[in-house]
Amino acid sequence: MKQWYETLFENYGEKYDNESFAQGTMGECDFIEKEMDHNRSLKMIDIECGTGRHSIELTRRGYRVTGIDLSGSLLDRAREKAEAQKLKVEFQEHDARRLPFENEFDLAIMICEGSFPLMETDDMNHEILKNISRALKDPGKLIFTTLNGLFPLYHSVEEFCASGEEGNATYRNNTFDLMTFRDHNITTVEDDLGNKKELKCNERYYVPSEITWLLKTAGFKKIDIYGAKLGAFSRNERLTTEDFEMLVIAEK
């Protein structure tokens, strides 16, 4: 049986590219380049790359990127976009919980909740981080964004989603569970073929101390956490309760 996140992204490539949260690619790639010291000899993996927006842009800038995703449908869209721009990007279909790489990459990126924290258990989310650590060289760096557990303690997730900042989908019956820090909701989306889908979703929000512990147990030594601003990632953005997402930079 397919999980909600697998069904969500089937035939959703064009709609995904038009989502409001997918419009910060250029600024986010600027930040990634800065974190790599503009060293184009470094090898990068884009975890749950979706339609390849970061992979393609970084390849265009001269970097070596491998994009992986669980969704064959989104990867098809990514390949079409890369081909249209005459760029050679390696896209592979993999589950981030079971990556076949070891000591292969200098940098991993995982932007916009591509997989973590959509998994149905905390162990699965942890497995993703362990897989990434194994795929990275030593030293290696991971840059990712995830849902900020401090936000729903002070704000309504349902009201935030209804504000339109979360894109084309509509959400209802949001229930934030303080015992598990999971938001359960009914999400309605229309795919690229015009089919409407109603999905029972749940996403895990994390507080900084949890993320730090998970990363340390996965083999990362230096962990920095900031507020994540769309298209404007910065080490100057202190994480607050107003940030829906957090930006995490971890080094082995």
C-alpha cells in the first residue's frame, strides 16, 4: 500500500514547480555555493530532489550533482527540464531510507521537506540521516530544512496553511499532537492531469535539541541551526518561534 507522500507526488511535477515554496531556488543555490566555498570539484547529492530544481541550477553553475528521489514521476519531470536546458544531470530513483552510497559525496542537500520529516515513524526519519551520513565523505557536510517544532507551540498550523504560504493544496482538520509533535490533516490537491486527491497526511515537527541529538547519533559532530527564509538562507537568521522551517547545517 502506497503512503500518502507517494500518492501526493504522482503526476505532480508541473504543479510542484508552480508551488510558492518552490520559488526560492536561486537564492538557496547561492547559499549552497557559499557553503561549498564555490569549490566546483566537490561532489554533491540532492536528497529527494523532486523536479530537480536545485540539482539543475547547481549543475548549470558547474557543480557535479546526483539527484535522487522516491518518485519516478517527479524524476521524469526533472529529466525533461534538464534536457530542455541541455544539461547533463544524473538522476536516480532511490528511497532515502535505503541509499546505496558510501563515502561518495562531499555535500548533501535536502531542501523543502523532500523526505525528512514525511516518514511515518521517527525511526524512518532517523534512518534517512544515518544513510546520508554513510553516503558522505569524512569530512562532509549536510544542508537541509525541516519543520520547526517551536512554531506550532505558538501558532496554528491550520491557519498558516490556510494563508496560502503552503502552496496549491488545501488543508483541513489539522490536529497537532503535543505528545508526538506530529500534525495530522486532510490534504486535498489536484494533480497535473486534473485528478483530485484527498490524502490523510501527517508530518513530524522537530525542536532543535531533537535534531541535534539525531544528527550526533548519525555521526555528525558540528551542528548549526537557523531560521529558514524562502530563497534567503543565511547563518545570520536566528531561529525563532516565528519560523515555520529551520535550516540545519551539519558537518562530519
